[in-house]
Amino acid sequence: MKKQILLIFGFLIIFSCGPKISMALHPERLVLGMSKSEVISAMGEHIPMKIIGSKYYETGSIEVGQYYDKKLIVGQGWAEEIYYLYFFNNKLVQWGRPQDWQKEADRIYEIRIK
């Protein structure tokens, strides 16, 4: 019985000291100018980036990537995390959450109709 308790205690110590793997997105690690591969590594390779749009111009190409994840917030339930990332010629030029850009989209629309 004493050996079993020591064995269990030993396993708890060993496994609690191991590296912790975070399953969350990490947008705080993003820096403008990163390549797509650097962004994937920074955000976390456990959640794939989905390319949701692209367009070619004479000066280069634009690709829009999307990260989507759900996280559990204690006392609030599940919350969605969505990030859009804009790449110009394979370099990150803009990123953010969709609701962050709605104000800008509204402002742009107001300017265009004046």
C-alpha cells in the first residue's frame, strides 16, 4: 500500500512539472511584416489558419486568412474567437477581430456617400 501511494505521488510530481501546452490562440504574438509561416507558428499550430479570400493586383497579391476557435469562460460559457489576417505579398499587413473593423467599415461607407 505504501509503495502504491509513493508511486502515485511520484507520477503526480512528474506530470505536474512537465511543459504546459496552451490550446488558445495567441494574437498577442503577432507582428506586422511576419510571413504566413511565422504567423502560423506564432498563433499556434494546433488550430489551422483558413484562407477565406484572395485577390491579385499588379503590385502583388492579397490573401485573407481566418482563425476560428471557441474557448470556455468560467461563469459565461463558450465564447468565439475569430481573427482575420490580411497578407500582402505573403507579409502580414493587418489583423484583428471582425467587430474591430465594423466601426472603420461604417466610417468608410459614410465618407463614400458624402
